[in-house]
Amino acid sequence: MEFKELGLAEELLRAIAEEGYVEPTPIQAKAIPLVLLGKDLMGAAQTGTGKTASFTLPLLHRMKAHANTSASPARHPIRALILTPTRELAVQVWESVRTYSRHLPLRSTVVYGGVDIQPQIQDLRAGVEILVATPGRLLDHVQQKTLQLGQVEFLVLDEADRMLDMGFIPDIKRILALLPARRQSLLFSATFSEDIRKLADDFMREPIMVEVARRNSVTETVTHALYRVPELRKRELLARLVLDRDLKQVLVFVRTRLGANRLAHQLVRDGIDATAIHSNRTQAERTEALQAFKDGKVRVLVATDVAARGLDIDSLPCVINFELPHVPEDYVHRIGRTGRAGQSGEAISLVSPAEQELLERIEKLLKATIEERVLAGFDGEGRPSAARPPREGGRDGGREGRRDGGREGGRDGSREGRSESPRPPRDGTAAARSPRPAPRREEDPFFSKPYEAGEAADKTERTPAPVSPVRGAAARPVAALFRPPVTGPKR
């Protein structure tokens, strides 16, 4: 099947041909005809298979009737609203809309947080038919009354499961209350959960489910591998993978923003050009970092899961999971940044002992076992192998392994890491030295002997009762000290 067989407008076919596309992907071939018929649709497909064009092309075809070259903002009301969870994905979708609508007089813009709102207000006041937005910034514009949603005919929720994870569902429900009841609703994502299905039941009318692969699956062009390594040696292994294999472009995923900054800084100290991208950086910083990575100025881009959706990098060869995600579905989105559009890719995971349960959940989701590899210089527990002798008294000696074992043992609730073999000798000899004994504190024998009733009272010197300063009388109760009795004659 070719695009010209789908019944799209001539202007769209010309834009598609200029991009070099001839045949639609499976999700496009199934979804586009249904959207052209006006059906509500739930589309599920592997990431990187062209989901964006699956709703962009048919929406532009149906909106062709509203296209005009009038300068009046009133002739360009918002008729299509596309919601995305992240800024990067919003920009990617908007670029797709601009690419395919280049031969149609339709206006579009994108609004998202983290940047100045005034330029967005100017674009909205000029009039646009297609608006791509993140939920939070869209509600900011609604509050400032810079846009109207009363004429929206098409609603698209892209990556709805990520919106659920990021807590956007209350915002989405507020937005849905502002839209007309009669509209066409589309929901596209790489993964679907039961919560997403419940959300779809609230705002969609008899949606048709389109799946081109089993749910939560990954593309077959991506190879999966893992290396087992203690937590404290992950950075060392990562640096060796990048340098030994001469990887020119690597996307590395971590869980936290602080971890992304720290890892990028440490890689730079190791002589590897790296930068970080996460939600705590300004949009200008995120755009600059992503562009430097695309241009080859930066070798490693360290990202949190906020970047797992919306990063569209041509021919990205490798994705490395420095830390496994807590949600197995996020693994699918992470590795979806490689192996796109039929190209080959590689997904590598660095797995510490504490992440074994996360690995099992990911393999259960994939319904496959990830291949385990060993790098020269590392054995299954991260200690140096015979191919690389340990440095004398250095990191490859027992001190680093002892710290690794202690930390990992503490994390998984056991103390196995602290009961490992004793520290190997610094001089590399076979005879192990006895561990240095801990300094002993001098103890009072009185507190170490067993307790016997009456013994302490008989053998210890009795302390005489305090004597009252008044005529040598015995001390009264404590309460009497606050107001001593009057001893002299009354006057």
C-alpha cells in the first residue's frame, strides 16, 4: 500500500513525497482511514513507528475545508487541540504538523511552560487552527483568557499513559470540560494500561482500538543486553563502554535530576563530553543540550524519563539504562529512542544487585530474557577478572568491593554485603592479613557485673540526707523549697 491509496489530499501527498516517504507504516495504514471516517480511535504501536503522522495527516485532511488566507484572527479559531506530556514531545508534534501542512493555508503553534508566555500570547491572538500544548501551560492561557476552546472539533491525547504517570489527569479533566461535546477524540500511545482505558471511557464515544503489535512490545530492530555491576562501579563501566567501543552518540537514562547532573559532571572529568537534560533545566538549556547532542558536539546525553518521550534523534545507535526504571513500561519508551524507522539500535542496561526485581519485571513485560554480557575486566559481581589484575592498594582492591557490598547489602534489607571475605592484602600476596581490631573502650566493672538485689545498696556508701538550712531540720519535700516556712514569731 502507498500513501496515495489512503485518500489523502493532494497537498498532503506532495509534502509526504518531499519527505521521501512512499509507503505508510502499519499503524498509519490502519489508523488513517478510520480517522478520515470521523471515528474515535485508540492507537497502540511500538514507539518510533510513525504514530504522530497517524493522527497528523488525517486531521490536516479533514481541516482542509477550513483553510484560508484571511488576516483576520476570527477566521482562524482553534479547531484541533493536541495535548502532550512534555515540552520536547510538543515541539516534535508541532514540527510534524508544520512539515505536512506546508502546502495548506492552516496556522499552527505550540505552547509549553518554562519559557516566556508573551510570544505565545501574540501567536494565539493572531489566530491558529491547530494548537499543540502541554496541559499546564494551556490552563495558564485559559486563565489569562488568551484563547478560546469553544470551536474545537478534534482532540488528540498523545502519550496519555505518561500524562497519567506525571499527574496531569486532573488538568486534562479541566480541559475536557471546556471543549464542545461534539468532537472527534483520538488517543495514541506506545503502552496502554487499565487506567488509560478508564480515562478513554470518560471522554471518547465507542472508540476503536487499533494495535499493530502486542501491547507494550518493542521493535525487533533493537537488540537488548545487560551488564551486572555493583552500584558504585556503574560509572566506571559506563565510561569503559563508551571509550572501548568508541561510541559517538549515546543516550543514558537515570532516575533523578540530581543523578543526571552528577553523572554528566563525572563523565566530563573522565574525559568524555557529556551534558544533562531534565525537567529542572530551563527550556533554553534543554534545547541547547539536545541540539549539541544532535550536532555531535556532545558524546553522551544524560536524561531522566522526562526525555524518554519526544526525543526524535536520527539514527541514534545506542541507549544505555544507567539505572533501571521503576515502571517497566518506561523501559519501552526509553529504548524507543533507538531503532526508529526500521533502523537497527542497541539497548544496554547496567544492573546492580538491588535492581534484580526491576529487571525481572521488565523481562516479564517483554516476555523475553535479556542477554547478559561480560566486559573484559569485570566479572559477574563487578570485581576485576584475571584479564585485568587489580592495582596495588587501589580501587580494584578489596576496599572498593567492601564498600559496594556493604551498600548493596543495606539496600535490599540484608547484611550479606557486610559479611563478605576479609579485605585482601595491599601487597597482592596470597596470605590475608587479619582485620585491624576495633579500639576497645575502658569499661567500669560496676556496670558489667551481673545484677543482684540489695548488693548495690549494701556495698555502696549511703549518701546522707540533705540538711535543711533552717535549724538543721530534715529537708522537706521539693514543693516546700519554693516557699520555705516562716520560723520566726508572727508580727
